[in-house]
Amino acid sequence: HTICYFMSWAGREAVQSSVLLFVLVKLVLLPLAIIVPMSSQTDPSPSTPQVRRATREDVPSIVSLIRLLAIYENEESQVKITNEQLLRDGFEEPYRFHCFVAETLEKEIVGYALYFFTYSTWEGVSMYLEDLFVKKEARGQGFGMALVRAVVEDAQQHKCARLQWQVIDWNSSALEFYRERMFAKERKETGDAKWINMIMNREDMKRFIASSSHL
């Protein structure tokens, strides 16, 4: 400790100058460090959900995801859609559907939400969500929630009274997501009556027209 007491005047001047320089550097650089954060703090995560309107160029990816959804539902053989049909129906007037896609920062499309507008004679303009799907390896990263939010915001923008969709009864994880995260509920009417979905395919419609032609 005694070395400090016997330091020469020149030495003391040098130390004081060094201390002053250090203080000045701290005063200048510290605000810069606050204003300009480290790049690692501003870079978004590679898995940050990115949702946008689908474009014509996305059609092959969307068709591929439609097939993956059908495989997940054990219904691959039912997929008849082609790139050409999807392109015509969704990206040429009159537009038959609307679609959002979810993609990574690497521009890989990992999910989609496809929907269209309907009309309720009880409540007016409504929306039907036909498909909501995210690839297995991209689940749990917020893509599904981001897609749903985009669809719901569009429904609100168009003042839709309802947003409806279907879910297979064995898909418990989807049911939980819809109920817990989206606040959705199974449709029931007075006395807990349930609505039963009815459907006619092309052959059914042809048979009906032929059988009713005499009426």
C-alpha cells in the first residue's frame, strides 16, 4: 500500500489523466449501449410466427398441406383438388375462398387457414373456416394461434355474426385448443338440440336432379 504514498507528482498526474479518460469513455459509450441494443436482442426468433395473405405462388405449397391434413384425418383418398382448380377458385374472380399462410423466416410455408363467407338468415354475414392446419414439426410455436387470429380479425372487419367450422370428434387436442384458447363451443340450440351436418356429393346431386325431373 505504501507505493501510493511515495508516487511522484508526474505519476499522480498520469493516474489522474487515466481515470479522467476512463470516466469520459464511460459517459459517452454507456448511453450508446442503451440506445443501440445488442443485435442478438433484436433479432427475431427463427420460429416467430409470420402470417400473410396467400398468393398465387403459394398454391403448390397449400395443396401439399391440404394433402397432409387429409392424411392426418385418414382421408387422403378423398382429396381431388388440383393446383389449377385451387388457383382458379381462390386467385381469380369471383373469389370462392380466402386464405392465410404461416411461414418461417426462411420463407417455408408450414401452415394455412382457408375460409369463405356465408350468410345466416338469422344474423347476417358469417364466415366458415374450412381448413386450419400446421405441419407437425412446426406445432407448438404459435403458428396456429397466429393463423386463427388473422381469420378472426378478418371476420370482425367484415362484421361477421358467426365464425363456424367442424372438427373430428377424435381430435381431442384440437377440441381442447378451440375450447380453451379460442373460447369456442359446440353448437347447440334450445333444449340442447344438436345440428346434424348433411352433405351431397356430385353423384348425389345428379341422382336427385334425375329423380325429381318429373316434379
